[in-house]
Amino acid sequence: MPRLAANLSMLFTELDFLDRFEAAASAGFEAVEFLFPYDHPAEVLRARLDRFGFRQALFNLSPGDWETGERGLAIFPGKREAFAASLEQALGYASVLGCPKL
């Protein structure tokens, strides 16, 4: 039997982001993933995971300036410091969320 994680960036978009956890639980998911968690404190997300019994499957590092088309910082030699900062931020979130994959 496949084990799937609900991608809360893509599913249940009619709901506010934090309300999507409950929708995923109601749909029978046991794990969630999403693109970028940084609009919410890690502790708030951890509380949602705990409330609904979820594992955090993965999330992404900051993409940089999404509006101008950036989809990651590691490729840009001039953004080395921004990438390092985004990695540090992501590792902090990963620790709080118990997330094994970035």
C-alpha cells in the first residue's frame, strides 16, 4: 500500500493554510508536506502536526524572490549568504517539525 503525504500547498486550497491540516486528517492522511512553511512560526506548525497526529514528510528551503522567478538560491554565486541564511532557517524549522527531508 502506498504511503502518501498531503501536499498542503496544493491540496485543500479553498481553506486557509492552517485549516488544511484538519482537512488532510479528515481525508485519512498520516503525513503532510508543503512548499514553504516560513509564514508561520515552527511551533505553530508543530502544534498542528501534533493535534492531528501527522508526520512532516518534507518542505523546501526559501526559493528566494518568487515574484521575479527565483526557485532556489544555491545556483546564484552572488546569493551565497542568502542561501546560507535560508539553510539555517530551514534547519531550525526541520528540528522543530521533526522533518527528515528538505
